Amino acid sequence: MANYADLAQSVITGQKDQVRDQVNSLLAEGKNPLEIVNQGLIEGMNVVGVRFKAGDMYVPEVLMSAKSMSGGLEIVKPLIAAAEQKSKGKIVLGTVKGDLHDIGKNLVGMLIESGGLEVINMGVDVSADDFIDAVIEHKPDILALSALLTTTMPAMRDIIEYLEDEGLRDQVKVIIGGAPVSREYAETIGADGYAPDAGSAVELCKKIMS
Ligand code: B1M
């Protein structure tokens, strides 16, 4: 029988197959998919973050953990997203240029989708040009930007300025998030909103759409 602590440990040690098996077995036991994400997968990735920072884990190991976590997320995604079907708004979401971190961004997208909004996920390392093109093409209600590095945060400001230069700023709300980002930073760069985590991002999008 799997439990959340074992699942977290499998993420930490980057055991992709084991993570999948444990997620499947927790689901078979009737555990809530969101609880599996929060108490198993994210708990494990939090430990990875602490060890990475302390120099006790290196990039290849962190990548294995990240892949394991993503494998687990893939299994629960349809279950969470099935909760609501009808779109209540359109979001273009991506990680900014120079930044390859996508786990948190994907989690945000997954929960926003489960909240009934359509998400166009542009992936990682997305240039300002590509974001602007997506705003023109998809006409989203919200542009959601993620950054995990202090060095890539300024790209968010650049995108907002670019929207202004192109006369598109009034057509779309911009929300930002990611570990180094703060509410103060959002206010400084003129974003319309900031969310510290995936759950808050859903609430923020729903508030904007109401
Ligand atoms: Co990177 N990395 N990393 N990394 N990595 C961090 C971010 C770091 C804090 C680690 C550390 O030193 N403690 C540090 C950044 C320091 C800084 O700038 N302040 C760091 C570094 C330095 C680097 C490299 C430069 C390392 C190197 O090469 N020397 C390099 C940069 C590569 C690049 O992007 N160009 C790098 C590489 C990598 C990997 C590729 C190995 C891997 C990413 C794999 C992947 O994403 N596919 C990786 C990982 C996994 C991490 C840590 C360990 C975990 C990130 C994660 O997935 N967390 C991370 C340490 C940490 O965060 N503790 C670290 C789990 C995820 C669920 O949380 O992403 O925070 P998070 O998302 C949350 C919230 O932030 C929020 O909601 C999410 C869910 O609640 N959120 C939003 C995120 N986006 C949002 C958008 C919103 C709203 C909320 O609205 C739009």
C-alpha cells in the first residue's frame, strides 16, 4: 500500500516508474487527486529544492526528480481537469524567455483548467514576441506568466511594456507568479495580479473573469 511519504521519497530519489505506480495505487485506494499532488508530489519536490540549494543534489538528479513529478502529474491531470468542462475564459500561459522551469507552471495550468477555464500552454523559454503573437492570435482574457529565476523575472516587465507599445495592454489582463515573484514586484511592473501558488492562481483568474 502506497502512502504520501513514500511517494514524496520516490520524487526525491527520481524513481519515475515507482512514482507512477504509487500514484496509481493511491488513486485505486480512493485518495483525492489534488491531495496526492499537494501531500506527495509537491512535498517531495520541496525537499529537492532545499537539497539543491544546499548543494546536496545536482542538476541531473533534480531533473530525474522533475521528470518523476511530471509523470505523476500526467496521471492525475485528467482526473482533476474532468471536474468542470465548460470554458469560463481563455488563458495564455507560459514560462518566460531564458527560463526552463515548467512543473509549477504546468500545475497552475492544470488547476486553472480544472476550474473551467481554457488554457493555451505555450511551454517554457517563451519570447516576448511569441507571447505577443499569442495574444493577437488567441485573444485571451488573461496572459499568465511564470518565472522561477531572479534573472528571468525582468522578462515579465518587458512583456507588459511590449503589450503597451503594441496597443494591446487594455485587451488582456496580465498575472504573474513563480517562487521569486512577489505581490510588490507585480505592482512595480504594472501586472494586474499575482498568485503565490496554483490554488491562488485559480481564484485570481476566477475573480478577474467574474
Ligand atoms: Co532550478 N532553480 N535551475 N531547475 N529549480 C530553482 C528555481 C532554485 C530556487 C534552486 C535553488 O537554488 N534553491 C534556483 C533559482 C535561484 C534564483 O534565481 N532565485 C534554480 C537554479 C539556480 C537553476 C539553474 C540556474 C541551475 C544551474 O543550471 N546551475 C538552472 C536554470 C535553467 C533555466 O531555467 N534556464 C536550473 C535548472 C533546473 C532543472 C532543469 C534541473 C529543474 C527544472 C525542471 C523542470 O521544471 N522541468 C529545476 C528544478 C526542478 C528546480 C527546483 C528544485 C524545483 C522547482 C519546482 O518545480 N518546484 C527549484 C527549487 C525550488 O523551487 N524550491 C529550482 C515545484 C513547483 C510545484 O513549484 O515551480 O515554485 P514552483 O511553482 C509554484 C509557485 O511558484 C507558483 O505555483 C506553483 C505551484 O504551487 N507558480 C505560479 C509558478 N508559476 C506561477 C504562475 C502563476 C501563479 C503561480 O501565475 C501566472
